[in-house]
Amino acid sequence: MDAIKKKMQAMKIEKDNALDRADAAEEKVRQMQEKLERVEEELRDTQKKMVQVENDCDKAQEDLAAANASLEEKEKKLQEPLGSLSALVFAHFACPRLLASLVALQCRRTGFATVSSGVPPLPPPHHRYFNPPHSQ
């Protein structure tokens, strides 16, 4: 009878230990599930931020493309008067009468009024803007 009581006592201790281990395992599972939920929430937030950053990047690229197109258009518009200016400078030195007719033509084309005697003359070729002094 004594052996049976000892055996039952040992089995009860073993059962209590097993229940304690099961409770500890259940607690660990609960903690891991909470951690998993937090990580999944963080992942969703990060994915939302990533989508927003991608949208911002796409918009920035579209804005950049539009700005580049506008810049190219303005550069083309800038090149037209510069070409005319270089023709006028060449005409001033090559033939003053040709210069006057080019200025008048350009003024008519652009809608600018001309001065009765034409535009003020360009500086003579020996002027410092055309022939800067050489450094010594």
C-alpha cells in the first residue's frame, strides 16, 4: 500500500509539473501571438508608408519631366533671339545698311516699334567689349 501511495504521490508531482510546463508554454504562445500582431501591424504601416513614398516619387518624377520640358522650351525661345543678335552683330561689322534693314525687319516681326533713325549703334569694333585688353 505504501508503494502505491508513493507512486500516486510521484504521479501527482509529475502531473503538477506537466501542468506548470503547459501553463508556461501557453503563456509563451500568447506572448508570441501578441508580438506577431505587433509586427504585422508595423508591417502594414511600413507598407502604407512605402506606397506613399512611391506615389511621392512618381509625382516628383512627373514634375521633373514637366520642368525639363518647360526648360527645353524656354531654352529654344532663348536661342531664337540670340541667333538674331549674333546676326545683328555680324551685320554691324559687315555692312551697316544691312544692319538697319535687319533691325527693322526684326522689329516688324516681333512687334517692337523702331526709332526713326534705327536702333542706337553698336560700339565700334575697337571698343573694349569687343576687344578686351590682353592680360600681361
